[in-house]
Amino acid sequence: MKSLLVTNNKEVNEKFKDKMDVIYLEDYKYLEVLEFVRDKLHEGHLLLTHPLSSSIKPNETPYKSIMISKETTDLDIDGLAIIEDSILGTKKFMEIKPTPAWNEKVLEDFRVIDLSLMENVIEKLGHY
């Protein structure tokens, strides 16, 4: 299955932009990436990776990468439920404590973690 990699992480974009289709949302925040993916699911794309796929809370990191199908099909009801729950959970966390204004070293660490997660899933799914 052909896939799209949706990310706001410049490291993920740099690593995969020449190997697969990437939608780089450079100025999007974590929640905005989730909402973008939700809108793509409404267009008929399938959710291929879970939006809350790590132990890092959504209000801790500003970076998020998610894979969806390139082709569209019938509405992915299960994927839509997952992304909607992820959006609600993210909003809850953000109300409790917004994402801090991290220094560049911490931001780089979060970019590397997100990249590592995507490298592992892309390799397992064979989506290069």
C-alpha cells in the first residue's frame, strides 16, 4: 500500500522526502497535525499509524509524524475514531499544561525521538 507521511518534524521530512511522499507541515503545532490528518481521513485516506504512538505526552513534544494511505477509499471509521480520541486527549493535556517553550537542545531530542519512531514503523511496514 502506498502511503503518505504527514509530519511537522524537519528531521523526518529531510530523511524521507526523497524516499516517499511526505506532507511537511512546517509551521503546524502538534494538535494542528492531528487535525490535518483527521481532515485527510474525511477525504477517504486510511490511518496507518496510531497518532499517540509513544509514551511522550502530547503536551510535552511539539512534533508529530503520522502515516496515512496515499489512495482514498471508503471512510475509515475506526481510524476516524482513533484520531478524534487523540485530538480530544491532546486538548485535555494542553488544558492542564501547555507545551513548554523548550530550548533548541530539547527540541532536537524530541525531533530525534519522533524520527526514530517513524524509521521503525516505516521499516516494519516496508513503506520505503
